[in-house]
Amino acid sequence: MTRAWILPMLLVLCGSALAAGRIVSGNPGAATAILLAFVLLAGVNSPLIFPRSIGVLEAQRRSAVDGRPVVLWRPGCQYCLRLRIRLGRRARQAHWVDIWRDPAAAAVVRAANDGNETVPTVVVAGEAHTNPDPAWVREQLARSA
């Protein structure tokens, strides 16, 4: 869990240091803008913008019942962020599993990707798809609705 927050915390600390330097030099407006930019970057790179993560076994069970895709992801992954943003509101329809929180999920990703933890890996009907096109994932969500 703490690994997921390392990058966002570093961004906030760096932004705070830069903003403090601007305040000392007498430019509070620039300090505010810098701090705001770094806080926004931290928010985008945090687990907060992703739907609540569940365990991979629970996600697979739910997927078997409702047919929705299982998205295996990790915080800080630019491709996971791209998928999440491009899915928009529909992202909440998928079952999201953070591989840093669930070792079994990391094992599923490694099994699907020749030992690599390449994410996002989307599992639909038991078949894994590595870094799929967001339009394809939206199509899979529409089929399961």
C-alpha cells in the first residue's frame, strides 16, 4: 500500500520545496501556482482516481457472474492512467485489482505476460489482454451491460 503513495508524496514534497523557494524570493503567486500544479500531478498519479480495488479472486468471481472485465493495474502506471481516463464513467463498471495490494493478482499478470508485471492487463472471459485499446475495453463493458 505504501508503494502506491511514494510518487504522489514525492510530487507534493518537491512542489512544496519549489513553492517555498518562490515565497522566499517574494513571489507568492508563482508559489501558489507551482504548489497547485504539483498537487494536481500527485492526485492524478495516486490511487484515488481509480475505482476501489478488490482482490483478484473476488474480481474473477464477480466477472464470472456479470461478464464484466477485470482490470489488473498498479498506481503510477501511465498506461493504467490512460485507460482509466479514456474509459471515463464506464471505468466503474469494470472490476479493478491493484497488483501491488494483491500478490495473487501480480501472479496472474506475470502468468499472462511471460513473467513480466505488464499492466494494464484486462481479463475478459478468462482471456488476458495486455495494454488493450481503451475503445476495445469500452466495447467489452457495453457487451456486459
